[in-house]
Amino acid sequence: MKLGRVTGRVVSTIKVESFEGVKLLLVQPLDEHLVPYGDPLVAFDTIQSGMGDLIYYETSKEAGRVLETRMNPCDAAIVGIVDHVFQEDRS
């Protein structure tokens, strides 16, 4: 799983049947220090996250498993909202 922040919403009027009724959100990937890295990506939201939420998401084959239709072309899916991040000081 990877950390990210929801930065926007994607609207698609025509999509694959297995994606009907699923919200698409724009997610900015974050590193372990919550610093943005890489390009934003589009992820499916099945947990009702919203703008500014710190989330964790899954990519690849595992992402497609969150939808009812197992055979789908999903590349990224939001699977949880992060309440708090705690890191031990390793100094």
C-alpha cells in the first residue's frame, strides 16, 4: 500500500461498464515523510474519501479487487483513510 492525498475529482461521462457508479479521484502520491513525489494518478474511491484526505491506496492487480467485477482494468484504488502517521525516531 502507498500513501497519498486526494487533490481533485475526475468526471467521466462514458466509461467501462464495470466502472459505473464508482467515484474517480485525483491522488498525489506521498513519501514516508508525507512529501509529494511523482505525478498525480487517478484512483477509484469505494470508501467515500474527499478533498484533502490523507489516504492509502493500492495499485496493480490488487486495486481491481476492490470492485465487484473482478475482471476490470483498474490501476489504482483508494482502500483507506489515514487518521494518524507515527514514525519512530531512529537517531
